[in-house]
Amino acid sequence: MTDISIPWGDDTLTMALPADWTVQQIASPSVSSAGEDWPERLAGALSQPEGVPPLAKLLSARPGARVVIIVEDLTRYSPLPVILEAVFREFHHAGIPDENVEIFFATGMHPPLTPDEAAGKIGAGLAANIAWRCNPWRDRDAYVNLGQVRAGGACIDLLVDRGVVGADLRIVVTSVSPHLQAGFGGGYKMFVPGCAHLETIRRLHLVSVPRRNTQQVGQPARLNRMRRLIDAAGSLVDASGGKSFGVQYVLDAENGLSTVAAGDIITCQRMLAKHCSAGCGIILESPADVVIVNAWPRDFDLWQAFKAIANTCWAGRDNGVLICLARCPGGVNMPTPKFPISPRFVRRVVRLLGANAMASLLTRLVPTLSGDAAFFVRLALQIIQRNTIIMVSPAIADADEKMPGLTVYADPAEAFAAADDLLGKGPKRVVVFPSGGISYPILRR
């Protein structure tokens, strides 16, 4: 019997696999350790940025400037208090008063942060003394319409937060990691969808939905429609006024800054995406019968944890089983339609009618589905058509939440037994992704 261990919040979860399961690969990211000197490397990047003047020079050239710092929300784990300390040192040296600075959480359509959550995210001192707010995605009056953006044969109307657009200097602070639809995160994705109105967010996700089951995670920018739209939108924001400066990085396993780059937003995002691809794209020799994926570190809620399934489903063979483990301290945080239908029956229907036909039917029946929700519905149906999905989440199981097509267990042993029952007797080849929220497979052809 083989034991496997995975990160589980601040602890480690160890599980015993069935006797006839053979682990053919532990697919762990190989991002280099940040080391203890990463704050010094961050300071160096601010003074020697890519493609633009140093941050100190940008600030000194704009006395009395209104500055917006755009940061990630609770679904990411960047060490923002330390990063922002370095940024604010530059402000103080340039004489920028605190009242001229605003921190904007690029929440997109995610829930807004509470005061306690904001204090935990950016530090109690900044949360108490610097104005901060979250993306008001429902308030149409809070946005400026910058016109249409076209890229890759797609078009969206660009509505971005009025305060972000009107800032003299926008500082984007973000990690770059694999993203199931945009290839890689980071860059101008903090503007769109992070600072965008509901209409723009919906349209962005809808035009980027693949009609066939295609791996988008890890795609280079030139091939990825969503990334091209995002970058065109960010360039339009900059053309409307003000200046943007990026502080971007790839995180290591301890959430330290393994690689950091500052300056031109697109240049740095592209460079870090290459680093991320080398560390987080994991070469597999062949698809497995069972894929065990831990949603860490994107395991805040079910909405985020699903991304680990989409990231790693390509590691499983057709009709294989994917078992996703997710803590989900934030609960479900997504619509949960409750149908009195077993997951096995849902999969039979999807395989009979086809994922795209089912998705089109659902979006007609429920026209209020937001763009990202419609994308997830289509993607989930495509995955269910190919594989059986089992989830292990004590938090979701204890809340007795039901999701169509998804069986949820509180105990990993129950999930392993269910997978054995589905696949039948005999040995099983297993691939384990301990950090499925930030890694993805690359299959040898």
C-alpha cells in the first residue's frame, strides 16, 4: 500500500492508496525557491525595470499624482504586506502623501473583501490608513466606456472602473501562474476582468469559450484569444491617460517571489509566463487511469478549486477518473442548482447528447448565466463527457452542497473506493498533482 502526502492549508494531508494502484508520477511544480533575499531582488527590480523608467523617476515626475495600486484578492496568496512595503518606500521617498494613494482589489466578480479580510491581505496598517475598495462590478455608473476592443476575431465593449482609468499612475501587483482560459494569469488581466464591469467580464469569457475540448492552460499568448483580448484592453486603458507600471512575479511553494520583474506590463508578463511554463508545466509519458489533484493553492472555494480540475484533466485517459481534493474554507461561492439526479446519470446524458449541445441548451434555459459561469458550465460538461469527476472536500460535504455531475466525499478513502468501483477490478496507473491549482500536464506526443 502506497501513502501520498499533499499540502493542506498550513498542514499536510497523508492518504493511503488502494493496494493495486501504482503511482507512475508525482507531478509537482519545479519552481525554484525564492530564498530569503527576495525582498532585495524586488527592490532591485523597482529600480531597474523592463522598458520604462524606474518607479522612483515615474513618481518624481508626477508631484501630487493620484496613484492606484491594483492588487489580487483572497483567491491568491501573494505576500502583499512585504511587497507593498517596498512600493510605499518609493512613494515616501518621492513625497507622495498617503491620501493620494488608493488600493484597489481586482476582484472582478468575486465577493468583496471585508475590513478584516483586507487587513489580513495587505496588512493592518495599510488597511487602516490607506483608502481601499473592491471592484464594484454591478454599478454601471462607476465605469468608463473606452470603446470596443478587437483581437483574435473577437470583440468586447471595454468598461473599466472610473477611478482606475483616471489615475495618474496605476501600479499592478500580481503573480503570474497557469490560467485555464488565458494560458497564464497576471499582466493586464488585473484590469480586465479584475477592474471591469459585469458586461465586459461576461463578454470576455463568452468569446473565449472553446467549441471543442481544447487545453488552453499553458498556451502562449499568440495562440490564446483571451490573452490577446486582455492585452489589447490594457493597452487601450493606458492610451486613455495615465501610466501603468507592473510588479509581477512567480511564487514558489512557500509563496515567496521566486522570479520577479517590474516595468512594462506585457513585457514582464510574457517573460514570467515562460518561467512559469518551465516550472509548472509537467511532462507526462502517458495518460493515467486515475488523476489525483489537490487544488492547493487555489483551494479557497469550489469556484477556484474547479480550476485545478480543468488544469489537470488532460493527464487522465478517456473514461478515466479524476479525484479533486479541495479544502474550500470559503465554501461553494458559485450557483449550485440542485437536481435530484445522480452524477452517474448526468454523465450518461452528457455523453449521449454531447457537451456543447447540453451547454447551449442550459444557456438558453438560464439566460442570466454570467459569462464566466457560462464558460464554466461548458467546460465542466466537456470534462464530464470525457471523465468521471469525484471531489473530496470535508467543508463542502459537511454543508451538504450538491453539484450536478459531481460526487462529493468528506474522506479520501471513500473517493478511492468509488473510483475502484467505476473502473473495475485490476491495477490502476495513477498521477498525483500535489499543487494542481498552479500546475498542468504536458503530454508527450
